[in-house]
Amino acid sequence: MNKLIISAAITGGITSRQKNPNLPYTSDEIAQAAYDCWNAGASIVHIHARENDGSPSYRPELYEEIVHKIRTKCNIIISLSTSGLHLPADMTEDARWAYLKYNPELASFSPGSVNHGDKVFINSPDFSKRLAFQFKKYNVKPEIEIFHEGMINEALTLAKDDDISTPFYFQFVLGVYGGITATCKNLLHLIDSIPEKNTWSAAAIGRNQLPINLHTILLGGHVRTGFEDNVYYQYRELAKSNAQLVERLAKYSLDFGRGVASPEDARKILNLI
Ligand code: ZN
């Protein structure tokens, strides 16, 4: 079986320190968490910027600072979020891609809309086309975030129109309110819904994170873990760090006889080099 890519979604846009005091907020904390996850076996880190008070940030210079600080520490693949879920009303949607110019190797790309918590995560077909153009312009590979099956259809349509290149790197995110429920049957259905020769990874929200991660390891996909999706290590026990969650998946994978991908391995698997 191919080596396992572990992606660490270390902060997210919603999780707060009220939920887990170990959540990284500042650029130094995010860079240190990325480094710790890299040491624990992660080959990708998924980044949302926060202001020092924890509020979601779209300031490009803050993303630049985070990218720079991570790159001085290790060679982990950086995937920046382009989510507009927390975009302030006075900012245009251009703010969602303003930091692609800092050349992350990956960035999230959500081809379609979904109810997400008490918000609506809006990605119109027109917006997706414009976002795809920015990915091409800056030569960033999209990490195609799938919250429900309809988004796969939209991604395939974008590829047919040559707006995004294949093969895809899909990130199935199961268990978001309004999205596909986090069950193994649904995971199998998503896998069956994408054309072969595409790479896929899976994440799940809350207590479904670990079960979906473990099934994914056995099914040959890749995994995403981290505080963006879940802050617990086990029932009623908060995780000490993102790295603790990464370390557990790396151990399980090795126990199951599946090696863990280094960033260089992951770059080859994802056709980044
Ligand atoms: Zn995210």
C-alpha cells in the first residue's frame, strides 16, 4: 500500500481556546505547531490565520509571516485555506485568494456551497471559476474540499472546462452540519464517486475524526487530523496538542503495516514535483 499522507489542520477558523486552551493562534504558535506535527509524522499543514485575540484573519501579511516562519523550521507542505466562511462583511471575496501569491504548494478549494454550523459557506459556480484562475496564475495545486457529493460534480465540471488540472487531490470532510454524515458507508460512496487515478484524503468532525481516519488508513486513502476538526484525544479528554493527534495516526498506520509519507514522499504522490 502507498505511504500515508497525514495532513494537520491545526487551527481552523471556528475552533476557540474556550474549547481547547492548547489551540495555536499567533504566527509563532502556528509555526511551532506545524513543526511539532512535522516531527510527529505530518507531511502537510493546513493553515487558517488568526489575529492574536483568536479572531479569523484574512490579512495577507499575516499569512506571509506564517508561511515564512514555517519554512524556516521545516520542509512540511503548506496548504493555505481559501475558505470565506468568516470573511468580514466589509471585505470582498478577493481577500480569499490574496495570499496565494506567497506560493503555498497547496490551498483549499471548495467547489460548491454548504450550510456550515450556523453559517452558509457560499461558493457559486462563477466564484469557483475565478478562484480556479487564481490557482493557475500562482501555480498552486488545489486541495479539493468535498463536504457533500454534489461538490464532486462541480469539481469534475471545472476540470472538463480546463479550469482546474487533474489528477485531483480530494479532501473529503465528513460530518459538517449540512454536509454528508460521517459514516463509513458515506466514505465508501464518496470514494466510488471520484474517477480513479485521483488521490483522496478524509477528515471528519468531532468524535468521528478517529474512526474515519482509521478506516481511511486501511482503505488506502490519506488522512487529515487536527484541532480544526476535533479538539479531543479521546472521550472527555482534550488533546494536548495537534502533534499528539498526528502521532497517534502515524503509530496506527505503522502498526497496520503502512509507512508514513515524508513531505518529499507526499510531493511525489501529489505530483507537486
Ligand atoms: Zn480549513
